[in-house]
Amino acid sequence: VMCIQWWEGKMIISFPVKRHWREAAELPMIAHSAMTLHKLWVEHGNDCLVALPKPGCSNGRLDWERQVKPLIAPLLPEDQFLIYDLPQNKPNDQFASTVGV
């Protein structure tokens, strides 16, 4: 299930990767979330930039290059989807300003 909210004129969408925060991320759930995000992107005119951390690759314990990127790259084109590494040990308010949130 994806949650959509609006905040200061920006759409905030959850991108589920696992059922419980302590578990490893699940590739089928990431694939489903990527398909749903792609569908929303198309429905909203696909002229916006979407930013998200590498799904399932931090606390989810998946490998970006070998597991996740090949799965989602066909759905999330690099010119419209900014997929980034989460900075380590950085307060949330400083991180938000680095990605323009």
C-alpha cells in the first residue's frame, strides 16, 4: 500500500520495501512499489522530478547494483527519477535541505 500526502505543494509518496522495519527488504515488494510509482508518475503528467533513496539498500540489506537497480531501472528513467544514497549520520533537517525537500 502506498500512502500519498501533499506537503507544501509537493506530493509525498511512500515506497514500501518490506513489511517490518527490522526485516530485510523484499524484491517483489520493491517491484510492485516501482510499478505503482511509475503509474502515478504517468497519471500526473510525467513532467516532474521524483527523488527517492535507493529502495531496500540501506536497512533493507539489498545490493543496489546487483539486485535493485536492474529490477527498477526499466520503470524509473534516470532523467526523471533521482535515486540517491542516504547520507550516514546526518540529521534529517540537514538531509532534507540537500535534496530540496
